[in-house]
Amino acid sequence: MTDLRLATGSLSPDFPCVAGLSFAMTTKPKSKPWMKSNPKKKAPTKLTKASKTAAEARARKAGRPYPNLIDNMWAAQQQKRKPASTD
């Protein structure tokens, strides 16, 4: 029985391994942004009013009352990708 479970990639007879999903156990999970250390040589990106509004809209669309770290990171990325427009 043990050899069969090892061959199929299943850890338990109650939870059989689904074909194509056995690789998920061997890959290293991506670390969360809040668990990473701060960047050493980059200056922080100051969000513009438009970027703040975009982050707030993204948060409202997701059902949150205010933007979280991920919304702000997304807004900063969008701001860096777009060249700054002169008013």
C-alpha cells in the first residue's frame, strides 16, 4: 500500500492525487509581499492623486472600504509604467 501511494504521489488514501497537481507540493511557494524585506536602494514611489483614486476604486470593486498594500503596489506599478503627463 505504501509503495502504491508513493508511486501515485498521494499522501493519504483519503485524498488521492489528481493528475497534474502533484507538482504543487514540490515547488517553493512565492513569498508574500509583506513578508519580504524592504528594497535597499530604491526610493519609495509617491502616489499621485490619480494613482490614489485608482487604488481606492480597485479596493471598492473588491469590496474593501479603503486600499490595502496590494492595491497601493498595483497603483505604483501602473504609475511607473505610464509616463507622467504634464498638465
